[in-house]
Amino acid sequence: MQKVILKKGRERSLLRRHPWVFSGAVSGTVPESAAPGETVEVCADDGSTLGYGSVSPSSQIRVRMLSFDPGTVPDAALVRARVFASVGRRSDFFANAYTDAVRLVNAESDALPGVVADFYAGWAVCQFTSAGAEFWKDAVADALMSAAPGCLGVAERADADVRAKEGLPKGGFRVLRGAEPPELVEISEGPCKFLVDVRKGHKTGFYLDQRDARATVGPLANGGDVLNCFSYTGGFGLFARACGAASVTQVDVSADALALAKRNEELQRLCGTKVEYVEADVFKFLRLCRDAGRAFDMIVLDPPKFAETKAQVMKAARGYKDINLLAMKLLRPGGTLATFSCSGAMTPELFDKVLAEAAEDARRDLQVVAKTRQGADHPVLLSFPEGAYLKGVVMRAM
Ligand code: SAH
């Protein structure tokens, strides 16, 4: 097995069980013959073994650790056991009728770097976003098929941009094990049903990470007019509607997302509520609403990642401030603003600061009534704080 020797002092993060070895921490070069995803032994400068990980020759994150134990060399059995353990930690979800859609494997935080597996009513959909994850793909797919209760098939989405950074080819949707899922998979979440496009939808098809936020925010809509910005397939809007919203306006720039949002509306079999669909850029739409003097009782802002890296944080902060300031102005007294950031580089503290500045410029007093985060099936390993990316602030306008 090839060895990767770290520079003096660079073993510290590994001793804290952080799973990444950056290229700058490696002394000399990674042996040329190391194939992408191959297991390497990681050693401190004094030659002592720190553990084993999967090498990514073309990535800044050169090694992702699979074992911090000098006596445990990763193999397919270890990967299989990790998948079973990860699924086992979700037994509450399988025992609970609230939803039939859950994240089964959350990458680094479930000790399987680069591996994401979401489960939609019997269908597992994975993303393999590191060379090591790609290397162990077969073991992961086999294990999911047996570990996930009632698993009908395991598929892969290979279209994530991050694959390029790892030197992995981009691909589309592919069945790895079991049967071919239907064109749209129907899932249930609390009072709602949603259709999930596992082939062409975002990520693996649905924003499971906002489940808790939808449950927190929905009931606050009771009887009010809701503006759901960056609606995707309608999640927050339909949830609010199921909780008794009087009207819902779903805004997204993607016609495909709105088309599925409409089909999702039909699926709820609720009548009486007005749902409007607007294909528009939220930055522009909020200004149109301002100029038209429109007002709402609840506004949801759940934009895509504005900052990919720390360098983009200040630009992202301006974007967050802009939409939040505009939304605050559109709120009726007593109205709710539920605002989110899924940019990991945007810290919760900075997000709070941006919101305070937006309120100041909007000349509105707002009270924070709840804070949300990614759900329990998207856990964050304590030694891997990078795993915490999603934050939400729910406020009431005074
Ligand atoms: N709230 C959703 C997830 C939102 S994902 C849920 O719970 O399911 C972000 C969405 O923002 C995507 O659907 C994307 O199409 C949309 N989007 C990105 N930029 C936009 C813009 N400038 N204006 C409107 N929608 C945008």
C-alpha cells in the first residue's frame, strides 16, 4: 500500500479525527502510481501511522480518511458495515409514519466521505462525490440494497459539479441495483405528498434537509397569504397550504420546478386555497411586489447557495441582504419571514448580522421566533463542522 507522509505538525487535525488531508499538508508528492480512490496509509512526519484513507490525486482534498485506527485497513466489509450502521441510525424514521423519505447516508458525518444516499419511498438515490466514494460504489450499492428496509432499487446521480474537482466523469442517472424507479416517485411528509423527479430534480430530487423547517414554518401560515420564494417543487408553499394558508404564491426561475409544483398541488386534494405560480427571478419579483404595493402574511426565502467558497461570502452577504430587506418591507404587521441560507461559508453569526442590517434599512422591527437547521437525518459529526451548512431564521414582524 502506498504511503502519504504529512508535513511536521500537520497531523494535528487528523488526531482530532477531522477526515480531510489537504494537498498542502502532504510532504512531497502523492506516489504517482496511486489510482484515484485507492486506499493509502497516512503517516505523520515521524513515520507513525495515523490511519487510512482514499486518495484523490487531482483534488485539493488529497485524502479522505476511512479509518483512524492503525489496525483497521478499510475494505469492502468495512464500507458495508458503515452503510448498515448509518441506516441503523435512521431506525426512528422507518418506525415513524411522518415521512417515507429520509437521508440514509450523510457523507463524512456518517463516516463515509463523499457518499450521499437518499431514500424515497423504497428507492435509494446516491451521489458519489469523491474519488474514494466512487471507488467503493459497488460495496455501497450492495449494502444499501440489503440494509434499507423495503429497498426496491439503488440508483446513482453522477451530475454533481463537485465530481469534476475530484477528476470524476460527469454522468446522468443510472440504476446500480434492483429495479428502475418510476418517472416520479411519490413520497409523503407530514400532511403533504410530493412527487420527486429522481432523474432530473436537484441533487437527488428533493430538499429533504428542509423537512424540519417546513414543519416549523407551515403552521405559522394559518389563514394568511404566503409568498414562497425559490419554491422549487412547492415544498414550503404546499406545506403552508396544508396548514391552512389562505393563498400561496410560488416563485421560481425554473419552469420545470414550477410544473412539478403544480402536479404536487393536484396531489394534495385540498380545495379552496388559491395557488399562484410565477416564473421569475426573485430579486426582480420582490421589487415588482414592492412597486405594486403588495403585502403578505408570510414570506419564505430559501435561495440556492450564494457562496461556494469563503472568498465569495461578502458578495453573497449582499445578495442575502437585498432579498431579506425587500421581503421585510412586504410583510404585514404580525407577518412571518422564514429565511434560509444553505451556504456553508456563511456562518450563522454573519447571517444574523446581515438580517439585522436588512431590518435596519427596511425600518422594520422583527422578533426571532425560531431557528432551524438541517434535520436529524443530515447529522453533523462534531469533528467535521463543515457538515453544518443549512441555517434558518424565522421572524415575526412587529
Ligand atoms: N424551498 C425548496 C428548495 C429551494 S432550492 C424546497 O423546500 O423544496 C432553490 C430554488 O431556487 C431552485 O428551485 C432554483 O430553481 C431557484 N432559483 C435559483 N435562483 C433563482 C432566482 N434568482 N430567482 C428565482 N428562483 C431561483
